Amino acid sequence: MSLADRDLLRYGLVLVWLLTAICNAWELDGQSYALLLAGGIADPLLANVPVWSGAALDLTLGVL
């Protein structure tokens, strides 16, 4: 595998992480939020914590 191929794969992975972070923030009241509420988390503010944490982690990995 050449150096250019490795760079292309690395940038592709960065793009996936950044797009995942954007999608998590965009769909804050989406399926993940509904699943957490259906799973027994009664407080809506508490259900936002794992969604935002996942978005922050994806953003951090993409930037690093």
C-alpha cells in the first residue's frame, strides 16, 4: 500500500467521523434520543447527554 493510499484512507475516516458528529448534532431529537427515552431514561435532559457525548467524541476523533 502506497503512502497516497494510506492518506486517502485516513482522510476518508476523518470525513466519516466528522459527518457522524454533524449527524448526531443535527438529529438530536431523532432515533437515538427516542431509544434512550424508551429504554427507561425518564428525564429528557439526561437523554441528551449520551447523544451529545457521542457527537463530541466523533468530533474529537475527526479533528485528531
